[in-house]
Amino acid sequence: MFTLDEVKLKARRNNNDSNKRLHFFASHFSIYFSWIFLNFRLSADAVTGIFFITGLCGALLFSYSDPVFVIIAYSLWRLHIIFDICDGEVARFTQKFSINGAYWDYMIHSVLYPLTYASICFALYKKFNNDTFLILAAFGSIIVSQTLSVKNNYYRAMLFNGDQIDNNQSASQASALKAYVMNISVGLFNFEGFLLAYLALSLIGASSEIYLSLVVIYTLSFALQVFIKFILFTRKGFYTRRS
């Protein structure tokens, strides 16, 4: 049986501190789940499968507007983010890396994010019988998918052009305190912030107009993020990320 200290040591990332600032919630819990997975002798690819199933269940449950379902769906979403970190920790501990595992990881994100957005809009459509939410589901899910593909497609172009990807280009040089403040500020306007705001509105029983404002504001925020990243990749070949 592997000890927790042993897992912490062998599964540690080279950029562990910056990763904890980037995933300032999930990174504090992932190592404990990784310890469990390793002692059950699960592979990194198996953990990736658990990560996908957990996120998929959460995404589908978001299609129900009842606050109980929303709480469960949000909890599963947070848990799937933790498991997303776990598969890398398991891979580093076992020193068994798979290109398929990395590929599946990216594909899972490209499926779950738009699906979750569409599920929420569909739930609101059923709740208020407002066709506007269906229009937003169709349009906004494309925008959400572009928040991921705008970066991935650039790296694909670099690969086919024979260029090397320098991860240091996109790293922020901010201090730890500034990085935490930046993470929280940016997090309020990204997909995580959208889900948290939706959860809060579900608990207080907001009106159709408030929900509609929430979805429109965040859809515009996602579209702006896509546009900014596209311009930065086009002009500089990288964008300044949270660290």
C-alpha cells in the first residue's frame, strides 16, 4: 500500500506552485483521491475515464432546473475537475504516460463544456418556456467550444508547421498574491464563474429575466475571451494566462 507522503512526493509536478495557483480549489484535494486511485491500482487512463463519466453525469443533471439537481450537478462538476488533475498525478507516480490519455483529456473538455452550457439553457427553457434560451443554447455552446479550440487549433497549426511549443511564452510572471487575485478575478468571468453564479440564482429562485441576463452576460464574456485570445495568438503566438 502506497503512503500519502509517497504519493505526494512522486506525483508532484515540476510547476507545482503555479498549478496550485491556477487550480486553487481542486489542487488541494486531488492528491487524496490520487492516493486512493493508486492503492486501487488504477491506471492514469482509467482515472481519465472516471473524470469523463463524473463530468458527463454533472453535465446531464444540469438539464434539470430543480435546485437539488443543480447542487448535485455542480458538485459532480467540481469533482470532475479534481479528477482531471488526478489522472496526471497518477501518470507521474507510475511514470506511465499515454498520448491517448492526453488526447482524451482535451477531447473530454471540448465535449463537456459546451454540453453543460447547453444543458443549463435547456433547463431554463423548460422552466420558463422561453425560446430565447434555446437560441442561446445553440449559439452559446459554439462560443464555449471556441474558448478551447482557439488555443488548441493554434498549437495544431504549430505542429503541422514544424514549430516547437514553448509553454513558457504563455506563463505569467505575477507574484503569488497577485496570481491568486488574478485567478479569482478572472475566474468570476470564466466558465467556473458562470456555473457558480447559476448555482446561486438557483438557490434563491431568480426570475426568468435575471437568468437571461446571466446567460447573455457570460456568453458575451466568453465571446470576448475568444476574440482576445485569437488576436493575441495571431499577433504574438501566445496569450498571457493565469499562473
